[in-house]
Amino acid sequence: MKLNPEAKAIYKGIRDEIKNLIQLKESLVYLEKFFPTNNKEEIIRRQEYLKKNLPKIRPELKEFLAKIKPIRFRRDYLHDRLLVVDDSELEKARALEVCDVSSEPLDGYTIILSTIGYGVDVGLSIAEIAPELYILPLWENKDVLKALSNIKALLGEDSVSNEILVHLREIEKVMKKRKLLSELDEIVREEEKRLNERIEELLKEFSLTLTGKDLLDFLKKLKEGDYESIFSHFSQVENEILEEMVKSEERLSNLLEIDVEIFSRESLYPVEVPTERIEAMRSELEREIKMEIYLKSREVLRKIRPLIPQLREELKRAYELEFLRAVSEFTQGFAFPELIEGGIGFINGRHLFIRNPQPVSYAVGEVVHLNGLNGERVVILTGANSGGKTSLLELISQIVILTHMGFPVPAEKAWVEPLDELFFFRRKRSSYGAGTFETALRSFARSLAKEGKKLILIDEFEAITEPGAAVKIIGELLKIAHEREFYVVIVSHLGEDLKRELPFARVDGIEAQGLNENLNLIVDRQPKFGVLGKSTPELIVERLTKKKRGKEKEIFERVWRAFKD
């Protein structure tokens, strides 16, 4: 479907509103598939797709869909392992580009894998050589897997995420150990601090058991910080401190699951673990953890690898559901239009971007039977300033565009003929002069010159030229549109003049009904069909007469009386 720039701006506003509701950038691709089309079969296909899927959307889905993100399986090069293969396999193994490859064992690697009996036996596949590239992304995205499981449960469907999550528990223990490795410095320093605090307590407790010269000697050495002398003369406290060191090392051994002996027995207080000892322990831990993660990952991957294609489909479906959820939220209370031949019409349509809009029913062509309608294809919309004429043109555009996107529309009922083109002329408030008039005229003429089913919406064309010339120009242009069987709605203050020129056209009116207690215009925005709408100058003058004071009030009273005479 062809849209002129103003119509495209309305389409963009609709698209952006839905886009702002979409939580996942991966879901935006679905919205792009719904550009307005003039293909009736495609519109019906889209409607059927939405009718089938929108009822599945539940409010609870939003929370879980927000947690969805891509699970990207890595293709990293792992420098911690060596793959030893037969000479005949070297080229194939290197083509995997996943780790170093050799025909014989080499030093300097944490993990040695082999197809010929060295180290851990493997097959020539990434899944066997580097299973972590699959398993670690799944582990890091457990929240995504849980969200997928919840989404499927809300839809009443089974999810492979549940089975994957069960198998991932098998690596939970080693992954906790890996987390501890990243916190090793803090763990050791915390135990070091705890041990020093305990030694201080022991020294204070021991001092309470001493009397006389022993106490004075002890306190003197304690004040001087001569701990070595204290421990050499008071073996009892030395033994207690050694026992506390053993307890601390046992705690670390149990936590890290390796033998730990890092506290020096030569300098008992204050205890301070050298950095090199921590690094030596880190290296030992790292080797053990890497091998354990590799073995566990390979074991788990062998069980879940057949589930990965289905997991990808579940992720793809989640992105689609997020698009559908946004559409459902945007179109709440909307109705699917009926595709017909003969025009455009709707009952109780509501402008998308006006807060609490008055519902309006309208039609052009032979689509709906309302009092005052006789199937006219050309309609002149007249009436009060700020009465909603331009808003009605926008509403018509919104309903037509949403229909051609395949979406429901903001109306109780709607009937829309599939069109080839929507042309919307809206005068820019700051645009006047010959150049503006010529540009608008050329644009209007181009639309009339081309064949196809068209809806042309024009907002106050006469505002960019002289009223007398406007009647002649608009009159002839609308005659051409009528001859070509285009649909036209034109907003104009020249209703009476145009009606004389265009007997085939219907004139509708929106009227102001008076002023409220705050001196604001009371306007019924529902057009009266076949009735010329009165403009609002008299009411505006009346409002100014009542609001102003002094000389200005006298002037407006005189103008107001002119309306009454």
C-alpha cells in the first residue's frame, strides 16, 4: 500500500507506539513484517494469525518475557588444552579452530585430550573437545531457561528448559567451586583476619592465668611485640595457637576441597599469608576446576545436546510472543475490521493519540447504513474550529492503516475496502505562499493521475490560496476524483460553495453547541451527516465579550451585536 509522507507519518506514529511497548529488541523484526499491504489475501492471513495467537496472551507473560535474552553458544579458542591426534587427523582437527593440536603430547597445558590414547579420549568434534562452549552459556542463562519454562507453563505447553535445568544441576557443585576461586583472595584474607583475632583472644586469656614476675615479663614482651620470645618461654600458648592454625586450614580445605597448609609455623603472630602461597593455591585449584568442568560439561552435553535445536525454537517463539504481547496491549478493546468492497466505515471509532476521545462513527462510500448516508464517495466535512475535523481525518487514517497492517482497529465495528493508496494532505500551520500552494497542487495532482483504489484526505486546502480560487480548484480536483471512483474526505470552510459545484458530494457538519460555565466551547465531535456545520466565530466573540474588561469589552460587544442583527 502506498502512503504519501503525511500518511507515512501516521503509520510511523502507530509503529513507534507498538515499538515502545516491545521489551525485547529481538522481537522488533516481527513488527517490520506488518507494513501496510494492499494484498487482501495477505491482510486476511495476518488477521487469522493474530486472531489465533492474541487470545493466548496473558498479562502474567510480561514479567517472564522481560527476562528473555539470546543464549549465544561461543566459538572461543581455548588455550588451556591440547588435542593430540594421529598425523592423518591433523588437518581436520586444526580446522575446528578450538584449541592447539599436535601429533604428540606437549607440556604447558591443563587439559590433554586425544584420539590416540593420550590423556582424555575424545572424538573429533567441538562438543567433545570443548563442551564448555555449550554448557557454560546455558549455566549463565539459567534465569532465561526458568523464564522459558514459566512461559510454556502459562501457555499449557511443555518446555525442554525443564530437562536442561535438571541436567545443569550436575555441574552446580563445581560451578560453586569456580565462584570460590574468583573470591580466593577475600576468602584467605578473611580467614587470616579471623585467626589473628583469635590469637589476640588467646594471648589475653593466657595473661589472666599468670601472676607475679611471669605476668610482668609477659606484659613487657607483649608491649614490645616480642612474640617470638613469648612463644619460646610460654609453650602452652604456642600450642593453642598452632591448634587454631590447623582449624583455620581445615576450614579452608573443606571449603575449597583441596589440602590447604598456608599459615607459617615460624611466625605465629601476627599471621600473614604471603601472596605467592595464595597464587600457588589458586593455580592448583584452577587446574582441578578446569578439568572437572570439562568432564562434567561433556557428560551433561551428551544428555542435552539433542534438546538444543528445540531450545532455539522456544527462544524464537518467546520473541514472537513478546511481539504479540505488545500488539495485544496496544490493541486492547479494538476490533478486527471486515474487508469489504465499497468504501470505509466504522462505529464508535476512537482516536489513538487523544486521551479519553469521544467515540465517533463515520463512513465514506457504501459500507454502513447510518441516517444521512447514501453511499457518497466524496464527503465535505465542515464545522466548528477545534471541533475535531482534523482529528477525524487522522482517525480515518489510523483505521485504514491498521487494517492494511492486518491489525485490529480502535472501533466497535469497522468495514474497510483494501486500497492501493492513502493520500493525506495536511497543511503545515506555518506554510503559506505560492511555493507552498504549487507544491501541494502538484502532489494532489500526482495522486489523482495514478490508477488504483484510493482514499484521499484533505485538510483545509483553501488555507494556502485565495478562497475564490480555492472553490474552483478544489471543485475540479474533486470532480476528477469522483470520475475515477476514488474516496475523498475534505475538511473545508467552503462547504456551501463546494456543494453547489459538487452535487454528488455529501456535506457533513461538526457544530459547537455553546459555552460551558468556564467559557470553553461545547462541541459534539460526532459529525451530522448531510448537514452543513456552522463555524464558531460567533461563540468565540461571545467568549471574548464575557472575558474581557473595559474598552476591549466594548469592542467585542459591538462585534457580537453584529451577529445578532
